[in-house]
Amino acid sequence: QGVDVGEWVARRDHRVLPLHDLDRSKTWLTTEKDYARHRHDVPGDLDLRRVHLRLRWADDGGQIEALLEGLFQGEVDTREPGQ
């Protein structure tokens, strides 16, 4: 997206971003999901931008489709628990 990433800081998913502790002299990038979660708490002097991510499968998703198809081929047990 035209951004030169000079430093990479990875955070585990579903963690609160330490917005007030981030260096104001830098531009920070985050996923759309995390941006939506934190957008109301972003300090006005913090340059936090959202990045659109898209997953592309090398085989156009053939392997994952086959895996999912295999999962859905199983029989579904519709009996009540304990029967």
C-alpha cells in the first residue's frame, strides 16, 4: 500500500493496543479489525492507520476447499444427547 515499514512490532491477537505509550514521531499500522476495536481511543496526536489485508492462496484455495469438503462429508448425529 505504498508504506515503507522501517520497524515491525508484533502483538498477539485480541490484545489491547498500548495507544498512549506509542511513539508519536512514528506512523503505526494495524489491521482493520484492531483499528475498529480501538478507533474511539486513539489520541489525536497519534498517527494510527489501518491496513487492508487479503489472503491469497497459491492454489486458488484448492487445498483448503478439499479439506473443508472432507469435513462436511461426515455424518451429522441429530440424536438428542444421551440417546
